[in-house]
Amino acid sequence: MSVALQRRQARKEADEALSRLQEMAREQAERIAPYAAQAKEAAALRLQQARGWTAPRLQTAAQRVEDTVAPRVAELLNTAAQKVDPTPPATSRRKLPRALVYVGIGAVGLAAVYGVLRLRRAAQDAEWQANLESAREQVRHTREQLAAKARQARERLRSGATASAEGASPDAAPEGSVELNGRVTQ
């Protein structure tokens, strides 16, 4: 046999073997196809369940990373950027020391308290002045009343003394005479 004939025969055998294998694969595929469809559905269901279970845990993990790790990483990156930056930050104005600011705020507060106390004292002084004027007016009024009563008493005594000198005994006081304190005696 020639080499060409052997090659043709080997190809023919290979083609026959290939067609037998293809036929057998088709038969197996038809037989296994329902099982494959079921496996596909089960796999899709399991995949959906796994995604449903995984999603909330990933969200929780992302929230924890965002709350704990991210600020630290951001702070480290900012610090590194400031260290690497060749130009220092430009200050547009000179900052006042905190102590000076606190002293200024304290001085303004003390001035406000002092002003409030002065206003309160002025209001009290005005009230005291009004009360003092009222008391002085009452004293004047009382003094005038007492002076009027004293005059009346003097006049009664004089009129009573002249009447007793004319016809009564010197020891006897007129009936219903008034003493200096305003009491009537019998």
C-alpha cells in the first residue's frame, strides 16, 4: 500500500470515527437535555438566592468601611498631600492669638454687664427719688395738718382762758375743752 492510500484510509477512518462520536454526542445531548434545563433553572434560582443574601451584607460592609476606614484613609491622603505640596499655604491675614480673642470677648462681656448694672442702679435711683419725694410730700402735708391743729388748739385755749378770766374760777376748765394732742376732756 502506498502512503497516499494509507493516508486516505486513515482520514476515512478518522471521519467515520468522528461522525460516530458526533452521533453519539447528539443522542446523549437529547437524553441529558431535560436534566440540563432543570439544572439551569435550579442554578438560576440558587444564584438569585445568593445575590439576595449577599446584597444586604455588601451594603452593610460598605457602610462600615465608609464610616470607619474611609475617614482614616482620607485623613492620611490629606496629610500626605500637605507634606508633598511644595508651596506652603498662603495666609491672607495674620491671625490673632486665641488668648487675645478671649480677653476681648471677656472685656465686651464685662462692659455689657457693667452697663446693665448701671441701668438697673439708675432705675432704682429714680424709684428711690420718687419714693423720697412722696415721703417728703407726706411729711409736709402732716406738718401742715399738725400746725393747723396746733393753731386751733391755741385759739381754743386763748378763747377759753379769756372766758374763764371773765367769770369762771381759775381751776375749772371749760366743759368739752381740747388738749394740745387733740383729745377732748370733760
